[in-house]
Amino acid sequence: MRAEWQAHIDELLQTYQEKRRQIQDMQSRLETVEASAEAADGMVRVKVDRQGRLTSLEFDPRVSRRLGSEELADAVMEASKKAQADVADQLREAMQGLAPEGGPGQGGGFDLAKLLPERPDDIEAVRQRLGIQPQ
């Protein structure tokens, strides 16, 4: 194989490995995404995880004197939707240009590392496809 081709292949493999590491790092950071929101003038506070699941729900001690059960339910739903929208925005922003449609923030939960597998195609198969023969 010509030396310049081998150098180019080596450079591509190095770039591939760096991008894969960056994706793995991003996956780790995205796992900690969460958001909080309030409703009913701060009487209801919620926290959701990166998948929009409710992880915390707090009520101001005065909530039972100020809100009826229907209003309380509406406030919980409002705060939850706000927090879920915030999480979706955070994920979309972090993944802009990288994740396929339907990914994080859109009901996703896929493994980012799968965008780039552990190893690229077998180098010999790549060489054969490209018509590059080892010297």
C-alpha cells in the first residue's frame, strides 16, 4: 500500500476514535440532565429527570388553604410540563447536529455510543472495497 494512503487511513482512524470518545463523554453528561419548575405562584415545585419522569414533588405548606384539589392537580401538571419542556430543550441543544430525529428530548433514550461503534468496519474489508491492496 502506498505510504500516503496508509497515513490517510491512520489519520481517519485517529479522528474516528476521538469523535467516538467525545460522544461517550457527551452521553455521560446527558445522563445527569434534569429540570425543575414551579406553578401556582411557587406553591407546587417539581423536578424531572432526563426522560421527563417526575423525581420530586413539593408543596408549599399553605397549598391546602389556597388551592382546591382540581387546582392542585392542574398546578402539578403545569409544573411537570414546564420541567419536561426544559429537559427536552436542554437535550436538543446539547445534541444539535449530532442526534437523529426522534432522539433525546423527543422520547428518545438511545445509546449515543451506538452512533459510532467500538470498531469501524474491518480494515481489510474497507481496503478491498476501496481497491487498496497492502504492499
